Amino acid sequence: MEHPIAATVALRQRLGHALAAGAAASRTWRVLLYLLIVGVSYLALTPKPPTGIDTGWDKLNHTLAFAALAISAWLAYPASHRTRLLWLGALLAFGGLIEILQLFVPGRSAESGDLLADALGIACGAAIAAGARVWRRRSPARTDAWHG
């Protein structure tokens, strides 16, 4: 039988390790979120985006880009439901800002359908991230990358 003090110390060490891993995972998702914002901004606001990194259908490009942004935002802030919701709203505003700015970019145009595709991507991304968190909690094999 393990001594109660030793058991307490071991539990504190495991808890500290889990919290540290969770914080590191959150930081990783935040860095990914910011890199995605930069990448999406470039692709959306350059007059002639690079070829070969698109699906061939503009609305699917929007949906996938904003799903990736939403997944990253959701997983970057695992402890705060309010912060996650604020980020999702900010991503929709970001999509709207892109559409407005595209009015001033040669060869680009603003379309309400693009904003609708952004919203669909945000909803799908949030649902995927939330579902992954629930699945992870129920799964016996948990990974730190999905911490939250």
C-alpha cells in the first residue's frame, strides 16, 4: 500500500504535467490560428492568388478555410466557452471584412455567398472541434494535442 503523502505527491505531479501539456497544446493551437489568419488574409486579398492550393470551387475554399480557423480557435481556448464564442463571432466579422476589402483589390469582388460559406465553415469547424473534445473525453487513449 502506497503512503498517503507519496500518493498525494504523485497525484500533484501528474496533474501538473497534464496542465502543462494542456497549456502547451493551447499555445500550439493559438499559433496555428494566427498563422491561418495571416494565410487566409493573404490568399483572400492578393490580386492573383497562387494556383494549386484551391479546390476549384470558391465557396468550398471559403468553407474549408473558415472551418480550419474555427477548429483552431475552439481548441486554442479550451477553458473559456465565452472566449471561444467571441472568437467564432470575430471570425465571421473577419470574413465580412475580407469581403469589404476585396472591393478594393483588382480582380477580386465581394459576394454575400462567400460570407455565407464562411459562416458554414465556422459552424462546421466549431461542431467538429466540440465533437472531437467530447470524443476525446470518452476515449481511453487521450492525446495532448486535443487537450481541453
